[in-house]
Amino acid sequence: MSSRHLIDPELVAGLEMLPAIDFSDTQVPLVREQMAAMMVNLEVAVPDGVAVEERTIRSPEGHEVGIVITTPIKSAAARPAVLHIHGGGYVIGSAAAMNTANHQLVLDADCVVVSVDYRLAPETAHPGPVEDCYTGLKWLHDNAASLGVDSQRIAVSGESAGGGLAAALALLARDRGEVKLIHQHLIYPMIDDRTCVAEPHPYTGEFVWTPTSNHYGWTALLGHEPGREGVSPYAAASRAENLSGLPNTYIAVGAMDLFIEEDLEYARRLIRAGVPTELHVYPGAYHGFDLAAGAHIVQKASSNSLTALRRALHPA
């Protein structure tokens, strides 16, 4: 039985912008081509007061990692920074696709945003993507002074698979001890491969991001079937046995999102580990619901997200 009747009425129209695609080896190249064509034809205006630079940095392994640096032009003392990681099920997406949102973020949160073009699966399986993100984080930290950034106020953020990589990156940063994060901002994060083999939830996964796509995305990232023993927490953050010592955390997810139960459980465990955690669950909301601009629930979610991020980046 369809769960369409549970969708917030203002979000129904958004499903036309976010049709469900069952990802596969055939579909992924087509989606990437379509997204690349859209980016070519899309002119993203940079608002007044914002500077954008695209560049590459070299990883410890010797390959280049693309980053997009978005900075407020207005002079100020050292600002906080956000290392942003785009979504796309670990198999699609780009830093440039998030330019418009990041332009606004630097103005609204008075911060510098560095977005990472990590290598995608299945061509690059774990640990390649998270190591690319760590390369971006380490570069941001080490170059804080030249970027006008306070190296003690760096956060990580991401949506969906980007949220999964952000959560994994927070664990990696904690364990390596080179960069101390102030905050992790996780928007409907994709953090547990075991959802692929769990008992299906009766009211999630019908829209946008399906169980089939989830299985494909995790298989592509891991290089093997999801749900096995021994999966690294730096691939699937929910696999971490110890969550203590992580930075304060914001998690938001829709009640109809396939990731609802893994995100709720991660928030519960963070709180249990003594990590200050703010959790928002939005009724009638599917995966990616916040792209349905104009809906009241989207405005509320955006306001909650920005308020939490500003509070984390600019502590009293």
C-alpha cells in the first residue's frame, strides 16, 4: 500500500522535482550525464558580497582533489568555516551543484565554506571518498590563516551521502587528532549500510531514495554486499562502537525518509555517549524534502538548521 497519503500536502508537488530512480550500473552514468548537462546550462549568479574560487589540492597519495572555496568579501576577524560534503548516494553529485546554497550560507552564517569534490563510487570505493574529504579538511585547517578562518571553529556538514561522509569524517578527525571539529551538521545522513538488510519500514523508502538505490549506493561504496560484519565506521558511521568525544551534533530527517531509523538510533547513541545533540524529525517529509522551497515545513527546517549552525559557529 502506498504511503503517499502521509506526505505533507505542501510537499506533494516536490515529488515532481525528485522522481525516484532505482540506481544501477546502467542508470548512474545516465544520471551523471544529465546532471553535467544541467550544470553547463545553469548560470549560477554569485551574489554581492561573496567570492568563489575553484582549485585543486594534492592528497597524500598524490592525486588531485577539487574544492570550491566560498568566502564573504566583507572584512572581519577570523571567521568560522564549514567543510561541506555534497550528497548523491556516494555515486553522483558534485561540489558545484551546491554552489547556490553555499553562496547563501556564507552570508547567512558569516562563515567560509569549503566544498569537496570527492571521488565517487563505484569507481572509487571506501576509503577513497572519505580520505578525499579528510584531505580537504586538513587543507582547510592548515591554511586557515590565509583563508581568514579561525582554525578552532571548523565544522563539517553534508546532506544524505554527504551527511554520511561528514559523520565518518568527524570520527576520522577525532581518531587522528590533527583537526578538532566544533560541530557536525548532518542532514538526513546516510550512515548505516545495515538498513539494506534490516526489516523494511512500512512507511519509508517509497519516494526519492528507494531500498534498491540504497543497496546499490552502499554496495558501490563498500565494494561488497552491505550488512556484513567488519564494515569500517569510516565508511558507515553507525558502525562505530564508541561515539564519545565527537563534536556537538545537529541531525535532521523526514519521518518518511528511508534513513529515519538509522538517524534516530545514531542520535540516541550520541546522546548516550555524552555528545550534545539536536535532533529534528519532520512529519510527512520524504528524502530531500527541503528542495521543495516555499513549503512551510521546509522554511521551518531551514530556519532550524541555520539557527543551530550559527549557534555552533558563533558560540557566545
